[in-house]
Amino acid sequence: MDALVGFLSGIGVSLVGALGGSLLTRSRERQKALGERRFAIYMKLMDLYGLYSWFTTAEVHKKDVSADIRVKCRSLSWQIADMLREADDVACIDQILEVLFSPGFPTAVKRYEAMGEVLDKMGTQVNPIYLKKIREISKRNLTGLASGEISNAPGATWP
């Protein structure tokens, strides 16, 4: 009888351990997948943010944005929306969709600022160190661009 109880308790402990390990592995995989989705959405939104600066510049100078930029922004917006549809556990979904599609922004500058705020919120979840540094670099680049400086940085997009 003692041998049978010992055998059954051994099986029970093994089952509990296997179940616990399986649940822990699934949880880690889900967290990793969420982090990857969040990062992919964040990077697409960063791309859109960079492109959308053309709208703010055009608005200030009272000019039209090229059709090419409009098409790229529309395409990126729908790509982001599709990614959000598949990842309902990403924070800021409602704010991202508002920034992408809402007619409630009176100017391109206001939408651009709102997009920057969403990026800041997401950036704290994605990679806070990256967020801080890229914001610092962006500010320096804007200052340089405004003063007519030309950058030789590999990631620079201006001539």
C-alpha cells in the first residue's frame, strides 16, 4: 500500500511540475510574441511619423504634399491598423487608431504632435533607452535641418 501511495504521489508531483512548466513556457512565449508585435507596430508608427512630417511642413508653407508621400502614409496607416487588429493586447490601440484615421485633428501639426505622444507612450513599453536617445537625436537633426546643415549620418534622409 505504501508503495502504491508513493507511486501515485510521484505521478501527481510529476504532472503538476509538467503542467506548471508548460504554463510558464506558454506565458513566456506569449510575452515574447507581444513584445515583438508591439515593437513592429512601434517601428511602423515611427516610419509614419517621419513621413507625416512632410504634411506639417507643407501645412506651414501652404503647399500640397506629393501624391507619393500621401500614398506611403495611407499604406503605412492601413498596415498599422491591420497589425493592431491582430494584436488586441497592445496598449494605446484606441489612441493609435485616432491618430491614424480620426478627422478630429484641426491641423497636421496637431495630429503630428498626437502621434509623437503615442510614440512616447509606446516607447516606454518597447525600449525606454531607445526612446530617450532617438528623441534626443531627432531634436538635434531638426535643429540642424532648420539651420541648413547637411548630415552624413547613414540613417539621414535629407541630401
